[in-house]
Amino acid sequence: MSLKHVLLMVLKKQSATGYGITKWFDGPLGYFWDTSHQRVYRALAKLHEDGWVRFDVVPQQGKPDKKVYEVTPLGEKALNDWMLKPLPLPQVNEPYLVKLFSADLRYIDALIAEARARLADHEALLADYQKVEQMYFADSEQTPEQRIMYLTLKRGLIYEEGNIRWASEALATLTKIDEELKKNG
């Protein structure tokens, strides 16, 4: 999957400026796709060059004109082709796992501190997901599209619950190793 497909999905939901699209990454998309403002604007330029999006220039008083993007029929075809093609499973690229795999005992304090921080971060993210669930998905009368959207949030909830379980176990194991080291002097 590439950023261009994410942008096409956003623009399929509504026409938007580059700035408006970046706001999606500060909100709901930011939970499962990370990018920068610069990448969004570069990708929009490439999508326009490829004929997948078009834009209207909207004049503004006292500000630069803004471009409002929308998906073209060619972009709709590209999005359709992508939606119909199965995606490979993502590869794990987690630097903390590399640290654990390669660490020796002199790093135990740093590993424990990082495990605590990661546990707290995952707990905070789970709490955020739970708030979103209560705000937007507590209603049992959801449309089919809302129920499909909920699957992304549900994935996040389950993912963070798993991360919390694993981080708790990692912290307990590291703490026990540290205690054993201190006991055996």
C-alpha cells in the first residue's frame, strides 16, 4: 500500500485541500498511517501528474490561492484496482524488538525504562481508542459503512490490548532478571 492510495481514499470521501488532507492524519488516519505534510503534498503532485486527481484553484483574500483536489475517473479506476487486489501481510519492523534480541545485561536498566514507557504509551493509546469508540461507535444503529469503518478501530483496540499484554510481560521478565542480577551481585 502506498500513500497515494490513502490519499485517493480520503478524496473519495470528500474533496479537500492538501492542508485538509493532512488534518486527516492528525485525526483518524493518524492511528494507522504515519506520514508528513511534505509527503502528502509530493504525493498529491504525483497523483495530479498521473491524472488520478484534479484540482480547482480557489482564490482567497490575503492568503495564497488554495487547491481543492478530487479523484478523477482514472483515479477511481486505480483505487478500484487496488481495492480488488489482495494485500500482503505487513512485515514487522519494530526497533525495540531488535534491542531486546541483541541486548546484553549491561543494558537492563535502559530496557526496563523503555518497557515501562512503551507500556504507558500503549495504555494511553488504548484509552484514546476507547474514547473514540464511545464517541462514534456506541450507537447500535450504525450504517453498513460505519460498521466497516469500525473494523479499523476494532483492529486498533485489539492491537493495543495485545501490545499491553506483551509489554507487561516484557517488563515483568526484565524486572525479574534485574532483581536476580542484583541478588547474585
